[in-house]
Amino acid sequence: MIIADGSNLYETQLIFEATKGDLDAFNILVLKYQNLIYNHAYVMMGDRYTAEDITQVSLIKAFKNISGFRGGSFQAWLLKIETNVCYDEMRWAIRHPTIPLIPEDEDCGELESPVWLTDPNLSTQVIVERLELSRTLNRMLNELPAIYRNPMTLIDIHELDYSEAAVVLDIPIGTVKSRLARARFKMKEKMQNNFDIPRSLSSSNLRAVA
């Protein structure tokens, strides 16, 4: 019997069992990573229903192909599968232009609620202000071209390292770094135009409200 634990060693054990076809082990991994997969799909596609479908398709593909997992970052491996599913969906949408990628109601879906939304020590006013800031930053992020938005989402929000992001995006590490630098510059410009903030931007600014 597998007993849940948060250690890297335990995850390695789960992955090993899953590669042998153990569905219970894979389901434990799903519980750990499904929100990450959904949130990244939502950022890429801009629609919560599409993101839900992509999450399901990605996890099914992952289970079918997990016997081919050759080590390294399991998180990056999952995100690469999900990213490819997103690209497939985008190509399909281009061939069927009557199906929109962006929802008509921009508030129809949200990313997983940040921790601060459930903090009982925060006043209602502070929560409302932070929620509005979160929505504004998400909108700004979605306005970036995908080649800049994707590395920023992976590194500054989901906290992957450069090598993991390179695996997910299938580009060299140097390209990841240059695109991330450009994305941060563009986001800094957007924030300076919308808020009264210092002229500096770090990844913690995004993670704090993402």
C-alpha cells in the first residue's frame, strides 16, 4: 500500500509505480499537479472550459505515455505534454475560426484562488483590492505575445527553473532567458503605466497575487 508523503523520494517511488501501470500511484501524482496543469492551460488558452478539457486530455496522455518517462523533472514532463495539447487546440481553432479561443466574458473563469483570498486576518477591503490587482496583472500577462508570456508563466508564477522551462517549451535555455527578460521588461512597462509603483519588478511581485 502507498502512503502519501511530500518528499521527492516518495514522488520518485510514485513515478516508478506509475510507469508500471499503477493507476493509484498515478492518481496521487494527479492530485499534486492537476491545478498546475489547469492554471497553465488557462493562461495559454484564456478559457476555463477549454483549460478543463486540456487538463483531462493532458493527464490521459501522460498516463498512456508514462512508461516512456526517462527521468528528470516530472513537473516539466507533464507541462510539456499539456503545452503540446494547447498548441494542438490552437491549430484546430485556427482551422475552425468560428470557435473562439478567448471567452466573451472575461470573468467567466479564474485561476486557482491565491492563498491570501482565504486568509482570515485580512479585511474585506484588502481582499477586494488584491483581487482586483490579481485580475489586472492576469490581464496584462495575457496581453503579452505567447513567446514571452509562456516563459514568464512557467518561471515567475509556477517557479520552474530555466532548464525545466526549456524542456516544456522545447527551446534552448538561452532563448528562455532572453524571452523572460523581454517579458519582464514589457510587464514592468505595463505596470508602470497602470500603477504608482517603484521602477523595479521581480518575480515575487507576480507570485504574490497570481
